[in-house]
Amino acid sequence: MPDTTLSTICELQGVYHGCIYHQQAIIASSFPQGQSAGLLSALTMIEQVFDASHSIEKNHDEMYLLQDGSMLAAYRINDNCIILLLTDIKLNMPLTHLRVKLLMGKWLETTGSKIKPPPMAPAIRATPVISPSAPEPESPIVPAPTASTATPQDAATLQKVEALQKLLIHYLGPAANWVFSDVQAIWQQRHGATLTNLPQLVELLLPEFDMETDRIGFQQQAKHIINP
């Protein structure tokens, strides 16, 4: 049954491969067999990010990552499993997410695990651009979760967090909103949202850069934000 459900998901427009992760194991996959170890490692990391966001009552259940000119889309379904898809960079994200929830809901119901119906979403949700050089999305962009939704301890911390987010957007484009939201959740859980812990937030953001020059530039400018 999971193989059938996954096969149906992979027939969605813009989806190349997919896998279903449940209880720390990949239970169905259309990826080449040689990628199993890497997929499991990536899914473990993605699960930790989702857990971190849920622990601070941020119910993020989707994530998008650049992957060699394509995109990895991860969806957490009813806290039971994660769907990881290799997709086209121009994937219709809102529609794909909705269809994945519906298909997985049918499968989970047959196995005795109930899933809540997908919420009524607006016609257009955020469609992030992966990099500044990527084509602009055709659909309007609804802002992703930003620093203002966080709970830093004081206004000064919030101001600097927002400045760091804007700096990241300068380097990574609109997709930085989603990257920053996920990394910020991990930072708040591990270190706490305080002025003295802002350098740790910067360190967590550095692996998001592919180009060393951009990484160095971001790091230098971030230091000026933290210690003007």
C-alpha cells in the first residue's frame, strides 16, 4: 500500500522521485537504491528540524531545499511520517502539498492512523525562489514566517534578528525566509533568543551558503549588525 501511494504521488506534475519515512525508517522509495543512506541521513535531520519547530509551538510541516538544480520538498503528515520528494524547481508548492496530504490521509486511514483534513489554504501560498539567479515565480508570494513571529526576550534582540534575516534575503533571495525560520527555531531551542547568543544564530546560518565568498561576506556584515 505505501508503494502504491508513493507511486501516485510521484505521478504529480513536477515530481521526479519520492520516499516515505516512518518511525525512523524509509518504508517506500522510488529513489535509486544507492541513495538510501544519504536519504535516511537527510530525513533524520529534517525530522529533527520539524521536532524543534513543534517544540516551540511553530507548526511548520513543509520544507524546501535546493538539490543540484532541482528541489527537495519535505512534508510532515500528521506527526506520523515525512514525505520527501525530488521535484522541479518550479513546482506548484501549495497544490502539491495539498495533494500529498490527501493521498497520505487515505493511506493512513487504511492503516488505522487518522489524519486531519488539510486546512483550507489561501489560493496562493509562498513559492520561494531557491537562489537569486533562479527565475522569479509566476505566482504572487505570501511572506513566509519571519523573525517577527519569534519570541526574542527584548526589542533589541528582535531588531537584530530581523536585520540578520534581511541580510540573509540579500544573499539567498526570498527562499531565505523559509531557511531563516527553520534555523531560528533550532537556535531558540538550543541557545535561547538573547543578544549574547546572536553569534550562534549566525553560525547556524553559515552552512546554507554554497559560495565561500557569500559566506564570508554574510559573516562579516552580520558581525557589524550584532556589534555595530
